[in-house]
Amino acid sequence: MTLVDIHCHMLPGIDDGSKDWPTSIKLAKEAVADGVTHAVVTPHTLNGKYLNHKKDIISLTRQYQEMLDEANIPLTVFAGQEVRLSGDLIDAIEKDDILFCDEEGTYMLLEFPSEDVPTYAKDTIFKLQGYGITPVIVHPERNNRILKEPEVLQTLIEQGCLVQITASSYTGLFGSKVEDLSRKLIEAGQGCTFASDAHDLPRRQYQLSEAYKKMAKEFSPELAESWKENSRKIINGENVQMDWRPLKKKKKFWLF
Ligand SMILES: [Fe+2]
């Protein structure tokens, strides 16, 4: 059975993910043990700390695939990027220095700074759409602004963005607030797939299958299957839509 991970940091030595090749091999083994068959490897870029160029990522990904094949690890990897919303993003697109989840350049993983959603997000997303790109907003449930004002995400979904929730957010690794928001977003259809966002960190194991199991139990096995299918569609550049609705508002109690 196919299980696709569209977001992980398994390439060695180029961001805060794997530190070296043995770690990359270890992470691949963990992914396979969790049931993953295909992974888009997505180093950070344009985030002020890491600038990883398309050609370097492609070459490292090829090397990685060769190593996986030699070690008989049944994982197919594709070159991608986790792209930070940045003033340099459109220039990088123009220079053909951006990688996508799919070959055709339809789906791009878009990350916000962890504290905020910049005011120019809307405008940049509009520009990206002009290039035929659909941004997939990564882990909004971990963004401090969205945690406080979840309706900020809704305006970006209205604009046409998709949303990826991190598996371990929903399984509770980052605490109950992040877990609760993950659940609320799922409930409102404001997400379309899980990804591992795997790094080589203690306590940060592959939890993709655990998240899908939890979703099947808390919501339905059909929803879990459709989210798995969405990851497959994303890497194939096929149409993915989110059947979403506004988040339930907290009840207000007025004093007279
Ligand atoms: Fe990431």
C-alpha cells in the first residue's frame, strides 16, 4: 500500500534535519517502518538561516536514492523544499530555484515564521497563484498567531491554499493547545493531509501512521483514507480540494 510523506527533513547536512548520511539512512528506515513508501524530502529554504538551491537538493536527493537502493530500503524519494514566505520568494520562482511537491510545479510547501502570518502573505499568495502554484500551508497549528486567531488561516484557505497538518501535532507531541487546534482544523475540514515534518530530534519519531490511526478512530477511517489519498494526489499534481467550513466559535456569555 502506498503511503506518501510530503514533508520531511531527511537530507543530510543542509538544514536542521539529518546531520549526516548515517542519520539520513536511519530516518529512512524509520519512515519505512512507519509504512511510508514515498517521501518528498523538503529542506528549508529562504528562512533567513537556510538557503538551499534547487540544483543542490536534486543532486543530494539522487545520491540519497542510490544509497537507499543499495541498502535495500524500499523508499522512493523526491526532491522538494519547505519554502518560507519571504520577500525573495517571487525572485526565486523567476530564477527557477524553487522545488515543488510535484513534477509540474503545482503544489509548493509554504511556511510562515513561527510567531506570525505576515501581512504581505495574501499578496504573495496571489502572485504565486498567478504562476499556477497552489501553496500548501505547512503546520499552521504550530503558528503562534494562528493559535491565537485561527480565523487568520481561514482567509488563506478562502484564497485557495491547501493545508498540511503535522502528524505529531495531532498526536500530542507539541502539547494540548497544538493538538486541540489540529483537531478543530480537521473537524472543520481546514486541512487535507498529514506529513511527518521528520527531523532527527529526540522524541520526534515518525508518527504518520499513528496520526492516521487516531483520525480513523476520532473521525472516520474514510477521512483518514482520503487524507492519505490527498498526499498521493499532491505528488502527482492532481486536483485536491478541501471541503471546509468556518471553525466553531467559542460561546460568549454576556453580563448584563
Ligand atoms: Fe519542516
